[in-house]
Amino acid sequence: MNEPLIHVGILLEQQKIDFSLPSGYKLNERYVHAGDYPVEISGGKILFNGETFDELVFEADDPHRNSFGLKNVIIGVQFHWERKESQYFQGNLKFIMENDGISAINIVSLEDYLTSVISSEMSATSSEELLKTHAVISRSWLLAQIRKNKSLENAGTGYQTSFKTPTEIFRWYDRENHNRFDVCADDHCQRYQGIARQSTELVKKVIRETRGETLLYNGDICDARFSKCCGGATEIFENVWEPAPHPYLQAKLDQAEGAFLPDLTVEENAEKWIRSSPAAFCNTKDTYILKQVLNDYDRETADFYRWTITYSQEELSALIRERSGIDFGEIIALQPLERGASGRIIRLKIIGAERVMTIGKELEIRRTLSKSHLYSSAFVADAHGEDKNGIPQAFTLTGAGWGHGVGLCQIGAAIMAEKGYGYKEILAHYFPLSEKKMIY
């Protein structure tokens, strides 16, 4: 296959978007002078320079060199560090109407896209072996998503990501809402924050040297997932997303081979695991390594291997009501019903004075119990200070890890690289049964 062009959704469903063209762009074969421009909605169309369009495509003279700017790009959507930035991107710029708003889409070559991704997901000052690892898995993940989207489109069947009954909400978050482009630019897919993050020659060298390298399993491109910190054990794919087994996304200790993973689906074992701090590659507070791996906003999260958060009764009941849209009344208990192989809760029963409901999967649990996203669903909940009616007045959540825990553990991989493991060894550790192959 040839290197594909990727359509990346940057700013989605806006009423107005401000952008800049430093040089070298055309619109319908007409040269557009360098400068700052707005597009906005007018009569259900896109208004630009006094004309209205159904869609606009600004084409670069040289898509590998020319860049455009977008103002007020939102990063960290719904996370605790959400903010806006002005960002620049290589390639072409496309505006479309989508759900009564304007979306800005970057059309960029896959390898140029990856140059930004591995500098956005981590720091561009990361070690060479870690950057190579991430280049391979980010390439694999993206190609797997594109192929799956085309397969679903050709099949003509709906892609269901939630099941709801009067007593249970079971939902996972994957590729829904992305019908007009391949991937978005935020944590929902992969962080893609433009050329400003491409701050080292090492990143470009890594992309050149791994060009086309992809993980395969039985001849198919691997859906190579990753998260910040597995908390000591990786999770099985189907416990987080759709119920489709991926043999290369297994549960295993984040340690050298030979260590034993306890059965964390058993509540007693999971509680003991989460309340302790077992050895693991990702069990580190090495600020030198973390500074290489984590961008500035990620370092605002100081504790990720083991963490605690305490809510008062008023805080927790209000939070759950706001995030779920359901009034449970005062919260009596948070009861795990099912855990995955890493100790992450898959199904959680929320017992309230007015309502009892079970929720899942892991991200739905994390969304419901935090103003942004709880670090992980691998937690135990302790109730404190019951009143005369037996209602707890506070809850403390003690948790493990940061993210869903499936596939590559970014912190663990960073430590492996620091210990001298090569990127092929790191890939083999986190994606057993897969093979690496150059596909273009």
C-alpha cells in the first residue's frame, strides 16, 4: 500500500473559526493571500470572504512544508487540564458543516501526522526507543481504525456502543461521532497538537527510521491501544471496549517475565493489590524520566500509580447527579460487581437512597465519578462517618493507574527504555503474539 492521507478533526462544530495562512495556499485553484481569516455560519452554509460554501478546502503548495494556523483549539476535552491553544498544522485545511456547526479538518500525510502525534502524546525529548515504540503503535492504531470504519461502512450496519435498561447503563466510548473524518485530535483518539510539538530532530529521525512499520496479528493490523499508566497490570481489550477478543491485548504484569499476576477479578485480591504498591515498570517517581515522557499539562498529575480522592456526601451525590443525569438521592454505597484482569471495575452498582443503578464500562464509571475523568476505574471505595440513618457522610476512593490500561503503558515503556530495552522488546512485552512488519 502507499502512504495514506489522514483526515483529522481539529475544531468541531463551531459557530466561528479563526485561522491563518502564512503562505502557499489555494482555494478552488485561486491563490489566497497570506493573512488571518474567519469562517462563520451564514444561512446554514460556511461564509468566507463574502461568499458562502457547503465546504472549503485550502490546498497547500507543498503539503509537507506549508502550514496553517487555528486559534482557540481545545485540548484535553473534559479533562481536568482542558484549555485552549493556537496551533499550526502541516498539509491541507478543510472546513465542513456538521450538526449546525463548522468543523475544521486537517488533511495530512500519515507520517507527517505521526511526527506530531508522538510529540503530543509524550514529550519530544523522550528516549529514542520509546519514540520508536510509540511511532509503531500510533501508526498501527490509526490504520486499524481506518480499516474498521471502512468495514462498518461497507457492511451498512450500525455500530452500537451502549446498552440501557431501567437498572443498568453499559456504555463504552470508541469511534462514535467520527463519520466525516478518520480521527479527532484529542485524547478520545490520539493527541495531535500540530507542528509546535515537533521540537527535536530525534522525532523526525524516528519517524523516518520506522516509516511504514506496523504491528500485525494473523495478517491483520493490530488495534494497538495505549494509556498513561496501567497501575502494575494491563487490561483485556473487551473489558474496556466492544466485546471482541484481541489476543495480542492481554492481561499481564508490567514487570519482567516470570512474575505472577494475581487474579484481580476476585474482589479480595483486587482490594489488596490496589491498597499496596507492587513493583512494576510504571511504579516510578523518577522526575527525570517523567519529564521526558510527560508534557507540561500531564505533569500537573503528580500521583498516578496509586492515588486517593475524598468526596463529602454532598459533593458525591451532586457530582453523580450532574454527570449521569440521574438523581440517586444520598449515596449509600459504591459496590463493584465485576472487575477486569487489572482490577479495573467493569460494572459498578451505585446504591442511593432514591435510586439503585449499575453502570459500566470503565470510562462511563470514570466520567460519572469525576468532574473530568477519574484517573482509573481500578479503585476501592471506603465510606466514612455514617449518620443516625446509616448514610455515609464521606467516601474515599483509593485507586491504581491512569487510563484504561489496555496495551502499551506509556510510563512503563519509558522505564523499560531507560533500562536498556529496545523498541522491539518493548512492543513484544505489551503486544505479545504480534509481529512487526513494514507495510509501505
